[in-house]
Amino acid sequence: MKKLIICLSIVFVCANGFAQEKSLSVKDGNIFYGQKQLTDTGRDRGAVLHPNGKWIYFVRTSKGRFVGERFYPVDGQVPKDGILKEELWRINTNGSDEHMLYRNSTAAIDHPSGYAYALIDNIQLSPDGDKVYFETSRWVTSNALNVMDPDGSNVHMLGPGNNTKIILSARTSDDREQSYKGYIVTSQRRYWFYGGSYDWYYLFTPDLTNEIAPLGDDPAYFTEMGDLRYTDSR
């Protein structure tokens, strides 16, 4: 698997009035906050900072390695049920209180290696940080969108969802701001009446129970048209 470096710049105002920049980053599978290394497993990715600046959420991958598209577990550590499970973790920005919140045990399809791989991806936070959304492998054509409380409690699946974003602010047809704050934008596979399928994005309420409107298949278009801002780029 290619090594990725992902940075999110966070600006703090010091007592002297000058801005000091810290960064949340993932380097060689380890979480860094500013210059401080927080984890050392070499298996961590997808780090997201909570709005309160105290917690970092991230995905911890199964032990093993990818060679091309095939994943190979560590020798002698093959799971009995044949499913390699990813985990969602939380750690304090000072490096304390690292613990697992959720482990996925559902794989959409068997991996080419012969093992099923249960993925966790795309951690998203609500504007106020009272909800943590994330996607897990579930069906062949779609991930499952899940939600939990910030401490990992009350976790449950909402429904199908891919490439999910949470709205921070939006412009409605009458130019009111933030009317859809906290609402969900996600892609779902739908089927035409006479056959065939399509993948469009839809606007949902924060619990995914009520569909507000279809948005189309081009995120760049409806994001610009609605002047949408998302919580992962606040």
C-alpha cells in the first residue's frame, strides 16, 4: 500500500495575539499532532480532529500488508473466521487515552487474497461534534453509513452511503444561511424502473431518515451552486 501523508492545518491564537499553526498528519501509518508523534503501530490512517480540539479519530488497519491488490495477514495471526477487521480509534491530542471505539466485522466481498476484509473509511464529524459518522463495508455496490456518540457509545447503522459529507453551511433558494447545517450529503446506488442503475448524491436529514432532494452525480456542481461548506474542510 502506498505511503500517504495527510495534513490538516489548525490555527490557534496565542496569548500574545500571534497565530500558531499546528498540523494533524499521518506519516508511515502513524498519527502526528504538531511535532508530537501520538501512535507507533504503522497501521493508522484517516485521522480527523474533533471540533473541540481535544480528540483525534482514526482508522487502524489489520495487521499485514498489501502487495498490489492482495492483502496478506501476518504469519500466524490469521483470524479464525477469515475476516480481517479494521477498527475505529480515538486518542487525546496530548497522546493519552488511546482506545478502540468500534471494530467492523462485515466484509462486502471476499478479498482476492482469500480473506474477507472488513473496511472502515471516511470518518466525518457533525458541526458541533456531537455525532461521529463513518462508512463500513457492507454490500457489493455500497458502503454502510454509521453514526455513534463521540465516546463510541450508541453506535448504529443509518443506511447505505458512499463518499459522505456533513454540511457546515449552505445557501438555500431564498439565500438563508446554514439552513442545512448538520445535514448529510451522500451517494447511493439507485435503479431505473426499466433496468439499469445510477449513482447520485442526495441530501438527507442528520439521521438519514428523510430525503430532502436529489443533488445529481457531480459534487463539484452542486457544491458550488449551493455554496456548500463541509465539516471536513471547515
